[in-house]
Amino acid sequence: MWNPLIKRIHCQCTFCGHTLRISRRRILRLERFFDVKKGQPCIWECHDCHEGVVIPGPYKNINGEIVKIDPKTLDPNTEVIRF
């Protein structure tokens, strides 16, 4: 059921192109659970292909920073969350 009060973030896999619309609240819980540090982006392994990573669209993280991740210039040393 669609709720207009829930902010949804467009997320996409870099390998298979699978798109998701995940609530911002769920991404923030994920950041808190995995203790994402300030300045570190929150990206996770794709559950469909297990080859690429899912990159969320622009949003404000738990540290109050606006996160915009460009998949073309992603640092290879970025920590990927696997769950």
C-alpha cells in the first residue's frame, strides 16, 4: 500500500540494473545497524544478481549529510554491506 507520507528513495544495482524504491527510514536503520561512519556511503550487495552493488539515490543520511553517489566514480575501496 502506497503511503504519501513515507519518503521513498530510488535505488539501483550497478550490474543488473534492478531498481527498488526503499523507504528512507529503512535505509537509515540499515546505516545505524551497520554503524556507517561519517563520510562513508551506504551501499550493499544486490540480492538478485550478487555481482553488483545497490546504490541509493540522493538522500540525507544519519549524520545529516546529503549523500549523492555517482556509480561511475565509485571508489573501489568503499565498504560494501553484505547481509
